[in-house]
Amino acid sequence: MDNQTQVSEFILLGLSQQPLQQQALFSLSCSLYLIGCLGNLLTILAIISDPYLHSPMYFFLSNLSLLDICFTSTTIPKMLLNHLCGNTTISFAACLVQMYFFIAFGGADSFLLLAMAYDRYLAICCPLHYMTIMSVLRCALLVVVLWVLANLISMAHTILMTHLSFCTNRIPHFFCDLNTLIKLSCSDTQVNEMLVLVLGGSVVLVPFVCIIASYTPIAVAVWKVPSTRGKWKAFSTCGSHLCVVFLFYGTVIGVYFNPTSTNTTQTDMEASIIYTMVTPMLNPFIYSLRSRELKRALRKLLSKNHFAKSV
């Protein structure tokens, strides 16, 4: 008989085994998480409170902010709690739940970035038909479809994971990552690995290629803008959007679409920090706070709260 077993709990080894590094990483993770949650929460409240921001673009932005809060909250609070309590164990069921929501929120995030790119393409390249195509019903339906798709994909991965046996219960990561769990398994993981490539391609590669392709006609349209200032502002906004897109998709592709033999645990974790902490923290500043209308709504929201406190 081989060493395969169905473990009842896992041990999350975290980002580092060095006490000094652990403390520094704890402070960094906590700061990124709090800044990201605060920025995204303020974005949502500003959009809800201001009727002038009830448009397709800001509807998608509010959904992105909500997704980013949910996405980071599936992993970071547990990691911070493990450090504070000194208890690094997680039950098998809790591990699967964490993996399920991580994939679901991450997949929905990717699909939403694609929807936002499509929205920008229509607004810039087809302005006369924009409001007809991006009606309230269609925007809502688009968000519902991407949520359903992301959850179905996550469910497929989670169900297959329940059939695997593991040689060890020590996870060299700070959360229950799909790729890491597959590497720890003693079972035949060919189906799981094939599903990562097939479903992962539809969640990551297809949106990434479509987003990059959508910026080609946008760049052409922006280049035709007569005003140099307007042209520079548009290119600056698009450039910042593309930086976040490359940062998010580049690290995800590096972790999940490289051959297993070329990926080291440390490299995986470093890339994971980018797409689990850094990009969700940057999104409200890159996508939202560069908008003059949103900044005005935020000022109004904060001044209203300040007045309410003084009363």
C-alpha cells in the first residue's frame, strides 16, 4: 500500500519561516489589505450615493470594487489571523471553501475586467450606439452571467479536488491555492491539470487577449483626437489601465500556465502577492480615483459624513 491518505486538515506554512520576515510581511499584508478595502469601499459608497454616477461604467467599477474586497478577504484575513494566533492549521473542508471562493471571485474579477474593456471600447469607438447597447438590463445581465460562469468553473475545480489524496498536509503557501494542492497530491492529477489549462484559458487567457485587442481601436480613436491635452489624458488613462491588466494577468499566467517543473514555491508565492494584494489595492486608485466625477462624489460623501459627525 502507498502513502496516499485523505487528510483532515492542512498546515499553511505562510510566506516565510523567518520571524523577522514574518513580522515585516504581516505589516505589509495588513497595510495593503486595509488600504485596498478602504479604497474599494469608498468607491462603492461614492457611486451609490451620487445619481450622476449611475451609468454603465461606474456600475462596472462598483462591481469591481466589491469583487476586489471579496477576493482579498478570502485569503488575507485568514493569513493575518494565523500569524496573530500562531495557529496555522486549516481543516480540509475550510481549505476547499477558501479555494472555491478564491477561484470564483478571481474568475469573476477577470471576466469583469473584460466587460469593462468592452464598455470602454463602445464608449470611445461607438459613442452614438453606446447607451442603446449598454442598457441597464444588459449591464445587469452581463454581471449575473459572469458571476454564474465563475462559480461554475470554481465548482468544477472544487469537486475534482475532493477526489484527490495527499501525501502530506503541509502547504508551502499562505492560502489553499489550486496549483499548490495539485502538486501535493499523490493521486493521478492529469484531469485536474487539464482542467486548469482548459478552464483557466477561458478565464484568464481569453479575457486577456480580448482586452489587449480592444485597446487597438481605442488607441486609433484616441490618436485622432485633435487636442494634444485630451490625447495625452486619454493615453495616460489607458496606459494606467493596461499596467494593472498586465500586472494582474501576467502574474496569474506566470503561476498557472507555466510548466509545473519550472515553477518554484517561492516564485509562485511572490506572484500570488501581486494578484491577491497589490492589484486589488491599486484598482480603486487606477480605475476609479482618476475620474473627476468620482473624486467629486468622494469629496461630497466625505464632507457629508464630516458634517453628520459634527452635528
